[in-house]
Amino acid sequence: MLRSEKSVAIDAIKSQFSRMSSAVFVEFQGMTVEEVSLLRDQLREKGVEYKVVKNTLVKQALKAEPFMGTLSPALRGMTGVAWSFEEPSTAAKVLRDFAKDHEKLKIKAGLLEGQVLDGRAVETQLATMPGKNEARAQLLATLMAPAQRMVMLLNTPPGNFVRLLHAKAQKG
């Protein structure tokens, strides 16, 4: 690779990391071409960008970042990076689900808001984070709960009074 090609590749990698909401680093050694194609299709379908990268180029692109020392051990062997740009958990969810059926895919590490997560944390924490719509629904339910309780409490006395009148009418 020529020096100018390397600098273009490093700039492209820097750009991906600067725009991302999260990134997941995977090892895919031993996977068939069909399996990798299927993985790429599933990632693309969810809006996740995936690329096989040279570890040295990633190290060059991120050398100024404070987390690079923690991330460096994950940058060994064959490395693929899945970048999520909208919801941080998207790439982690797709990769976790894919790895359940394809044992050769190994999640090495993740990157979220400048914090490096190990492979286990990516699967158990990042992949289980609610998406934007799920978080909005949870927030809305939390905000609506007091109002719903108040309406229920306000309706209880008139309801009881109506039931009392109905029971009196039944009695005689």
C-alpha cells in the first residue's frame, strides 16, 4: 500500500469513528464467504456499516485517542469493525444474535462514548440497551403513570356511589 493510499485509508477510518455512536470489533476467522455475506446483509439492513480493517491502520487513525491503550489488545488477528451511527446498540444486537448461530464469529471489543468494552460487556450490556423507540416508550409510560393513577382515583368515588345506588335499587 502506498503512503498516499494509507493516509486516505486512515482518514476514512478516522471519519467513521468520529461519526459513530458505537463500534464493535469482531474476529471472523474460519467463517465462510456465505456466512460473511449473510452477516454483511444483516448489518446493512439495520443501517450498520461493516468493514474489515487492517489493525495497523486503526491504530494509526486512533493513536491520539485516550482509550487506544485499552483498545490495542483487541486489535490483533483478523478484525472487522461494525459502526452504528444512529442507535448505539444496533451493531451489538445484530452481531450478538449472529454469533449465537455462527460460533466462528467472536466479539472482541466495543467502543461507546470513548469507553472500551470487552466482548462480554458488548453482549450483555451494549446489546441489551433499549433503542431510541423503546426508550421513548418507556419514558412516555413513566410520564403517563401519575396522570393515569389520578384519573383512576378521581373516578373511584363516583363509581362506588353508582354501585351503591344500583345495589339499593336492586334491594328494594
